[in-house]
Amino acid sequence: MAKDKTAYVCSNCGQESGKWIGKCPSCGEWNTFQEIRIAQESSPRQTVNNARSRAAASYQASYVAKAVSLRNISTKAEPRIDTHDAELNRVLGGGLVPGSITLIGGDPGIGKSTLTLQTVMNMTERKILYVSGEESAHQLKMRADRIPHSDSDHVMILCETILENILGEIGSVAPELVIIDSIQTIETESNDSAPGSVSQIKECASALLRFAKTSAIPVILIGHINKEGTIAGPKVLEHIVDTVIQFEGDRQNLYRILRSIKNRFGSTSELGIYEMMQNGLRPVANPSELLLSADRTGMSGIAITAAIEGMRPFLVETQALVSTAAYGTPQRSATGFDQKRLNMLLAVLEKKVGFKLIQKDVFINIAGGLKVTDMAMDLSIIASVFSSNVDMPIEDGWCMCGEVGLSSEVRPVSRIEQRIAEAEKLGFTDIIIPKRNTTSLKGKKYAIRIHPVGKVEEAIRTLFS
């Protein structure tokens, strides 16, 4: 019995090679070549070229592009398909675009399939085909029974992994939306590699893209995450699709974040928040009320930040614990915040404010399991560490925002009006903001008291005087 041949494919760009190479000659990345199995009767390059030729012939037979003048191209807004999920619509830019292909990625068990299934079950006005390559129809039915819904006759379930069979069933069912769960389990008969390999994912995604563009039927792909935290498969997969959405969160916490990484039809700065419950994912319209503790009176080490994630302002609770180091080397731990930035802020607090933290353990936690990247968190990090170190709580009704520089200056932040309005809406009485942001507030009146500061020392004196 003849042994199968093997080839090596770059996981970043899809470049093929007959042997392993350290640096990809096409994209320049290192250690990206992965071994794939190739059938005995064809060489690696012949297999790929034959698959590409068949795909190109199929595409040309169904759709022939013609050049048009740029002046004659219409600029009207793309029609949108309502998903009946306000958070998902926001991240997509208003809904699904006909003929678009969307990729949803996330850690195992985070809720990708649950989010997709509950979304399509609420779209009762459209016929939907849900293709599952991982779960049986019985498993999907049990999952659907846990999700509250009025009707599910419009959702068709297909448990299949062969791409040609899936496309054939799409032709007979004639759906208005197709879900593929997941792209890593789908394989095409024109490629002899194993399912989930670089070449299989690339060929299947390209075929589904051609189907979506020629039929104007949107396709949603669900993708796995590898150990590096990126979507499994070639990097070209993210270039093929129109929209890439990351579903983030800690499985031990209730909250999930839907974040747009790429969107050809909308902004990538939008963000959706969900709460995981027994009967599915519940969209969170006002995350500030859920992320803040009900009673913070007399608790040291807690500071509230008016943060911006995407286009949404919300208040985040920063928790800090400072204690004497039990071992020779003090610990620095941050959950939901950048570890390197924490070290920088601690150095500023020690050098400029005069607090000796060299023999102290410092632990930072962002309440709710969120990962916040807004630079305006800096001031609340320093305030919470200071509060815990001196064991003096910050008064109720105070919040803050501001980026801290290396010389302890409080730098201005973006969209200060939205931050102030959010704090005012939730009943806060005082807010500390960077002094340079006050120029944009001239002539505007707020019920909340505004305290502009230019240095970290001023902010600490304002909070603890």
C-alpha cells in the first residue's frame, strides 16, 4: 500500500512547499509552515492547482464580472437584514448585508453556537439553514429547547461536513441565510487534505464566498480559536470574509463581549455586551448598572472609571489590593488590564507621588470579568492602588477618567462629553477629568460637579483631601 505524500503550507498566507521552511518566502513570517497530507496520485502543487482550476471554472460559469465606470457606481446604502438582536445589529453596523460572509470566532464553550442559534430562531420572517459539522440534530434540538422562542419552523438543520453536499442541499432548500458551524469541520472532495487543514479551510471559505456573492444570500461562519488566541486556519481566512467578530469573555464570569475586528460595511469600534444565563445569552442594554457594586460604602481600593469601549460609554469598577509582600519578590497581577501598563503606573506612583511600593504586592481586577483597553482607566488604577495602600475609601458619588503620562501629567481623553453624561445619568455627583479637556466643555452645563486636574498629585489631593 502506497504511503500518502505530505506537503507544508503557510498558515498565514497559504504558500505551499514540498519541505518545511523556517521563514515563509511569500509573507516573511517565521515558523508558520504546517504539515498536511496529500494523496499519493498527485503532487502538492498539482492538487492545489487542480482545486483552484475547478473553483475558477465554476465561478466563471456562474458569474462574469464586467468593468464599469467609477462615476456610474451607485453609492446608496446597503440594505440590511434585521437580526432582532440590538447588540449584534450594533456590532454588524445595522444588520446583515445580503451577500456578505461573516466570521464569528471565540474560545471553546464561550457561547458562539448559542448566540448564533438564538439569533436565527428569532428571525422568524426568514428561512434559515443551520449546517452543523460538530453536533447532531438531537443535540441542537436540546440546545434550542433551552432558548425561549415562539416558532422554529423556519430553521432547517443539516448535519453535514462535505461542502458539495451542503451546496446541493442549499439549492434544494433555498434559504435566505446560511450558518456554518464550524468552518474547520467542513471539507471539499476536490482537496485530499484532512478537515481543518490550511488548504481545506481556504478552499471551503473561498467556495462559500463565491456562493454568497453570486446568490446575495448572507453566510455566517463560526470559527475555532487556537492556543495563541487567533482564529484557527490560514490568516487568509480573515481576508476572505467581509466581517470578523470576536466573542470574548471568561467562562467563569457572566458577561460576554462581542467585538468587531474587521467590518467592510460598518465601524470596527462598536461593541456588544451579553449576560450568560441558563436560557441563553441576554443582551445588556445598560452595562454600567450591572458592572458596579450595589454597595461600595467604606470599601477601600475601589475606584469608578467613565470608560469608552467601542462607541459605548459605561462605568467600570476598578478593584485594587495592596499588601506586604510575603516573599522576596513582590507580585504584580492584573485581571482585565494590561500588566505592562500597570507596572508603568506603579512606577509613576512611586517616583512622582512618593509612595514606596517596592515591598508591596499589588493586585488589580476589573469587575465583571471585562478586559478594558481604554487609556482613561489609568487614573482609576492609581486612585484604587492609593486607596488600598492607605486603607482610605473613596467617597460615594465620585468617578474619574484620564490617561497618565510618565511625568505624572493627566492627559486628555476622547469623547469627554459622553463620559460625563453617562456618569451624570447614573447619579454620580463628582467626576475628575483632565484639565485640557475643559476647553471642549465651555458653555455646557451639567448637574454633576466637574473637577479638572493636570497632575496625578492634584487628583489624589482632590479625592482624599
